[in-house]
Amino acid sequence: MRFSINIPNFGDFADARTVARVAAAAEEAGWDGLFLWDHVVHSKEQRRGQPFGDPWMLMTAAALATSRIKLGPLVTPIARRRPEQLARQVATLDGLSGGRVIFGAGLGGPIDDEFGSFGDEIDPKVLAERLDEGLDLLAAYWSGERVNHSGKHYAAADVELLPATVQRPRPPVWIAGYWPRKAPMRRAARWDGAVPLFASANHGEAPPVEELRDLVGFLQEQRGDVSTPYDVIVGGMSPADPARSRALIEPLAEAGATWWDERQLITGDDFYRLTPILHRIEQGPPALG
């Protein structure tokens, strides 16, 4: 199992210098990844008055401050971005980091705040169509080959976007979605990893082992060929006590999780403040038996 730190792109982490400091500390303490949120307003009434940073600028700062850890968004809503611009951003960061990008994608939300506030589409079915079409188009762009595409939502006429990504054939793509909803996890099974959220476990809370086991079984059924590498990312707040931490995380690893994403509860304000996050980072990742 690998271990990552999860931070939002607002509050203290709207500052690229702060994110660079966090990334360097995470690498020094032995963590394997740093993943950032991709929001423009989040829940806008709750975040009123808080600064936000562009996640790609923040991840660039993190890449320049590190040499080993994986970096990426958890998650980018493709439907809120132009695929050609997004393809450039990911390829540029992949090149800058020496091939350390993991691209997390999802529907995005809260939909009314993140999309509706700007007069954009708020129908989840349409956003899901954009997500699926955008994912396929991104993979084509990242190849560096010439692309022709005429779809329901996007078009590309005889274009090639160079340079291609450092990672071949492309960076790993992880897909987020709520379980037990099957549609997003069918989508996840077509790519390289699943980042499930659980109705029974809020952000910062580890999911029930049985629910994770059911999800992993569903993913395996959908994938068919289980010989290729595949990641399942779960997270929460790990206890400070090593024995309690092992008791929490080891059953999740046995059920099929490959990453533990360290996340703070969002019921307070610790999750967007530097001091508590840095304190947790410096303690190092959980130690399993």
C-alpha cells in the first residue's frame, strides 16, 4: 500500500509557496503522494471570503519542490474545462515532474455551486457525457498523435498536441464516484484506478471494509482482465497510535485498497489550515505490519 496527503486548493493552501512547503515536507517524511482538490468556489456559502488557488499552479510549485512523490488532482471535473487546455496542463506538469502525475477525474461538485454559479450546465447526465467524451479525447491528445474527433460535446480537426506526456502511453487515470452507485464505478473500471466515496463514510472517515470488498469485487467483474495493475484509493484520518492505525488500514488493504489517502474531517477548519496538516505530515505515513 502507498500513502498520500490530501489537501484542498483553498484556505492556507491557496498559496503556491505553502503547497511547495507541504510537498517537500511530505517527501522528506516518506509519503508517496500529494493530491489536491480542484474547485473554483466549492460550497460557496461555506467558503465565502476564503482564497482559492489554481490547482495546476499549485501542483507546479509542488513538482518543483520535490523529486519523488506522485502528484495530481483529486479530482478534476473535466466537464468544467476545455480538454485541449487540460491536456496541455497535464502534459506540461508530467514533463516538469519527470513523469510523476496521476490524473484524477470525476463529475465535479457541488454542481449548483461549481457549475450553476457560472451559468454552466447542471444536468448530471450531460456532465457525465462530457466526462466520458473528455476522457477519451484527453488520452488521444496525450499520445502526441494526430487527432480528429467529432463528438456530441467536443471536436478536434487534424491537431496534435506536443510534447506528449512523459509517461507512456499516458499518465494513470483515476476516476472518482460514490459507491454503491454503479455508473461511476463502471467508468472507473475502464481506466487505471477508482477513488470511491462512500455514503456511509464522510470525508476523513475510513469506509467500512465490507463495502470496500463489495466495490472491489464489482470492479474486478467489470474489468475482466485483472492481471494489469489497478489502484483503489481510500482514505480518512489515521489514528496517531500505530497499533490502532494498523487495525484500521490493514483490513482495507486486504480488501483490495492500494492507496491510503490521509484526509482531515471537513466538519471543522483543520483540513484547510497549514499547521495541523504539516503536523500530520511530519509524523510520517502509517506503518503497516
